[in-house]
Amino acid sequence: MKLHERIKAIREDKSISQEAVAFALGMSQSQYSRRENGEVKFNADEIIDLSKKLETKISDLYGEETTTLYNHNQKGGNFGVGYYVMMPEKLIEQYEKRLQEKDEMIALLKMKI
């Protein structure tokens, strides 16, 4: 199942309207509908906001399991005695692709100037 199909299934399973999700993402229902139908890809920020609105993990949206790393022996640092979760590989790939697209667009605009 593709990302947009999984998002739609989770949204429908939770009986949340497209309008409610679109509002949470700061877009119109028609803009959101195009994403949910696979015509437009969700960006990384939208995925994060979706996970909050749908009250689900990002890894659930991608249908992947994340790796939880425990650091019980950690002394000091930012993590303390707890754990943190690795981001799904597909989300990282999508983020890097968006950064590359941004760099290409900047280069194209500089050439036009």
C-alpha cells in the first residue's frame, strides 16, 4: 500500500473528514484531496502534521517499524536515561529529495536573473 493510500485508510478508519485534516495542514480540501489521491506528494512537514492530526506515528503512515534505541548507560548529554526513535528511511529520503529539488530551483532562478 502506498503512502497516500495508507493515510486515507487511517483517516477514514478514525472517521476524520478531509476538511478537518486539510484545515490542520493549512490548505483547502481540494489541495488535500489531490495529495490523498496521489496526484501531489506529501512533503515532510505535512507528514509530521498528519501524524499529529491522525494521532498516529510517522512510521505507521509509512507502514514501517522504527528502531528504538535504549541508552540506559548514557551519562550526561541531551538524551539522559531514556530512549529515542529513529526516523523511517523513506521519510529521510523524501526530505533529501526535496532539498535537492530546492537547490535545483535556486540554481535555475539564479540563471534567469
